[in-house]
Amino acid sequence: MATFRFLHCADLHLDSPLRGLEADPDAPVDKIRGATRDALQNLVNFAIEQHVDFVVAAGDLYDGDWQDWRTGRFLLDQIRRLTDENIPFIAIRGNHDAASVITNNLRMPGEAARLLDHRRPETFRLPDLQVAIHGQSFATRAVTDNIARTYPPPVPGWFNVGVLHSSVGARPLHDNYAPCSVDELRSHDYDYWALGHIHQRRVLAERPWIVFPGNLQGRHARETGPKGACLVTFEDRVPTVERLTFDLARWERCRVDVSGASTFDDCLMRCREDLIGAIGTGADTYAIRVEFHGSTAANGVLRSQSEHLVNEVRAIALALGGPDTWIEQVIVATTPPTGRLSLEGDGVAGEIGRVLAELQSEVSSLTASDGAKLPALSNLRSQLRATGAPDMGDALNDAAISAALEDAAELLATLLGGEGQDRAD
Ligand SMILES: [Mn+2]
């Protein structure tokens, strides 16, 4: 057998509508919208520059719901770039393609490009390399038969590749399309199984290789990290598999642990450190979801000043990564500190607790119009006015006061019970 190299990609989802983009006028929409195309173009550039021997695509070339003929033209242009360089392109249709009018009518440019049959398994042969590529396209969106079972026996003495769009094994988060097991695939005696459907890269076995390359380009905040394809090199009768990255726009989730942070600014400092790590992975454009978690004295302020928080996080991202680093969302999932003080007992904390409870009970027994009669409240009003705070007017109704008192209780308990202080109870 000759020495050869090929690329295995899957789940291109060309022109997939990238979720969460349109709602935000500050998002680098064009870069992210064009990302699935850029990634394919990158793969084709690599194939041509390195002159790989062929390219296999294991389904979901398109996104089923997105039906624009330009998507089809783009794919054909890229395939033609390969075949013009004598690089064969062999693909199957996945569940998304089966629903797509474009893929159904796709006419491959010449003999070196092939979309394998959907009625039965088909074998594409590369006699010079002694490579046989076996595969079957999805006929409909939901193929629940075990189509791998009917794949042909290997061509003896050749390198046999099985191309399959399947969830392989029980994976509760995915639709169980074309079900089959790793052992079943192994029993086929092929040299490499080029899988598609699972969007995360996974190597299910190494003898033979049974591989999901993951999708070529992440499409939303759950498809994070570098995305690309696999380069398979067959040399000295042994195949090796290398992971290649082709995405330019990258989704990341930045989980900022603010446990023990005492202020809003401390939380931002930690966020900054984590963002430096998240945007240092070599992509051009980043879409980042920031999640604050952990037990912190800043829990209340992070939650009450969420708009300010988003602005600050965006400013940090802009300073670190420029305009192509986009904060997709900021999630506050923090909890109050565990070391918070109990506003009970005989001490000062208990006194504060009693005052707050008294105010709380007075408020709940009043209606909004009675609010002005509450001495503490009218005092508070005039004091607020004296400090130049905006007049709260109607905002001072019983529900608002009640909520403010709860916040005050939490804040006082947090501040008084911060690290290094003794608990009163
Ligand atoms: Mn897919």
C-alpha cells in the first residue's frame, strides 16, 4: 500500500444561523455569520497547500432549515477547488442535509467528487492508493435503522474507510440516528471509521480508528473551543491521526470563580485574568459567555448592578482583545457568602436585625398611601434628598421598601460577617 494523507471533516453546517447574534448590535455579526464558510475555506486551503490525497465529509454539510442557493454554490466552489487540484471529495448526507432542498439537488463537479448513495451503501475506490471508501447517505431526516450493518466487507489488502453519520452507542443528549455500537463497527475490519453527527471531537477507538472530528466551526455557546478536522496519515502500514484547527471565530465559556472575592472590583479583576486565558487560543474572533460563580460578599451587588457589570466586562474584553472579542452574555450564578453574620442574638448585629424586622413589619401593615406616615420612612426620604439622591417618589411603595429592607439585611449581614470576623451567634 502507498503512503497517503487525507482529511476527515464532518458537520460543516454551512451558513447555519449563529444563535444570539442578531439581538446584539455590538456583535461582530459579519465575521461570525461568515464563520462556517471561512472554516471550510481554511480546510480547502490546507488540503491544496499540503496536497492531501483526498477529503472525506461525514454528513451535515448544510443546516437543514437554511435554504439559500448561494450556500450550495459556495460548497460547490470549494469542492471544485479541490477537484481542480486532483483531490477527490467524498461525502455523505447527514440528518440535516436530508431535510435540505439544496443538498438534494446538489450536483457534484465531476467524477472526483461524490455524494454517496442514500438507498444502499456505496463504495468509492481510489485504485492508485488502494483505498476504498464505504458509506451511505441519509435518505430522510431521521434514519433509525442500523445502516452500518449493511456496509460491505473490506476490500482485501486495501485501506478501508467507513463513512457514517451516527450517534454510535447510547448518547442521551443526541438523537439516536443510525444506531450502532463501537464493537459492531470494529467487527467490520475497516481501517478507519470517519464519523459525523456528534459536534465534539471524540476518539472512540484507536484500533481501528473510530473518530468524530467534531464540527468544523462552533455555532453557539455550547460548541466551545477550537474546532476543525482530522488529518489521517498512512505510513509504514500504520495510520496516525492528528487534530487540526480550522475555525477563525471561536466560542468560549469563561467561568469566573469569585469565591471569597469581597467587592465588585475584585470580581472584575478575576474576570480579567480568566478572559486573558480564554482569548489566547489563536482565533481571530471570539464570542464569549462569562459566568460568575462561587460564594462571595459581592453577590448582592453583582446581581443588583447587572447592567453596570455587563458594561465593565465588555470594556475589559475590548481592552484585551479589541472589537472582535464579543461578550455574548454575562451570567451571575453566585451565592451569598457562607460566613455571613446572623442578625440575631443580644449583640449589635441582633439589634440591627430587630430594627430591620420592625421596619419590615411596619411596612407590611401599611398601604402605599400610608407610607408618608411612617416616621422612619419620611426621615429616610429627607435624608436621601439632602444627599442629592434622586427623588424616589412612587418607587417608595410597600413592596419596594420591603425588597430594599431585605437587600439591606443581606448586605449588612455580609459586610459585618466578612472574612476574619467572628460570628455573633
Ligand atoms: Mn450536525
